[in-house]
Amino acid sequence: MVKTVEAPPEMSEMIERIETQYEEFFKNELKFIPEEGRIQLLDDNVMFIGLRTLALSLKDELDTVLGEAGRDLLIYRLGQSFGRSEAERLLPKLGLSTPVERIAAGPIWAAYSGFVRVRLLPGSNPVEGDEFFLVYDHPNNFEAQLWKKDGRSAQNNICYFNGGYSSGWCSVVAGVDLEAEEIMCEAAGDKECRFIMFPRTRRDEYMERIDEFKNI
Ligand SMILES: [Zn+2]
């Protein structure tokens, strides 16, 4: 049974297969070496980071230095850098051949690495090149959840790390620069954190259709 990504039933077998690959990684390729101050996963050094640091403390620091718009842009670019580098690190080790598998491997990894569970919505077109398009929710993602838990409210969407990470991973697979835009946000009182992702060059065209994507 699929544990991570909510997607159309025809994707279930593929998702389960990739979940098994990741579970094998954690079973066989995760090493704790405290005497060297290192954790290794698949021969790379990794680190545990508390999600509260990204969701609140870092944002507060950036808000002070850069203001809200600068903070949001930097968090988005930070997420993009994480997503891109994780895709470049992991995809060669997974041996997946089709773009759909390689894109699906991103949200599945995001669930296993502890930051989000993704719901892929109808209308998505996960292909290489300029026809790439995704519409998807990040339910209860850590940015919105911790923001609300801290008693904060928001006038606008705030989940820039989530958007950045997903667009970073998918840009590697699609071979074009993709942007993710959060069009609804739980922290701002919406029922979901919903994103659309599209080639950067087609931004205007997709942003004109926001109401359509909100009502899926
Ligand atoms: Zn959100």
C-alpha cells in the first residue's frame, strides 16, 4: 500500500516501488558515526535540522535583516537549492528511467526525509520540457503547521521552502527552469496549501488561471 504521495491509482505500483528503494537505503546505507561527528547516508554526509529552525527562527532572523519580501525570496531559493541538490545526489542512485518516475521520486523522498507529504492533483502533466505542469497540495506542511502552532497568522502564503524544494527537484528532471507558486495557504486561513508549478517562461499564462486551479 502506498505510504507517501497521494496520486492517481495508476501511479500506485510505481510509488510503492520507489518507497521500497528508499526503505532499503535507510536500512542498509544509513550510518551514525558520532566519534567522527558524522551521519552518512549513501556515502554522503547529512545532518538533522530541527524544522522549527527553518519555519520560525531563520525566518524571524531574515525578516529583521531583509524584510518580508527578502525573507520569502531567500527561503524560496534556499528550498530550491535543497531540492535541486537532493535530486542531483539521489537520482543517479535510483536508476529510474522515465520522467514521471524521476519526478515522483522527489515528493516520496520529501516524505522519507521528514518534511512533507504531497497530494498530486488532476491536471498535472509531469513531463520533460515546456509542457511540464503540476498542481498539488502540501497538507499539514511544516511551515504552515508550525506557524499556526506558534499562534501566528498570515495575510499571504508563507510556505516558500516547500515551493522552492519541489521546483528545485523537478527542474533537474524536466531540464527547464520551473517555478512553484503557492496559490492557497493554510497559514492564511485557506483549506489547503496548494501550489502550481510551471516553466518560468510560461508564468503569465498559468497565473491567469489561478481561480481554476484553486477550485480543483
Ligand atoms: Zn502554505
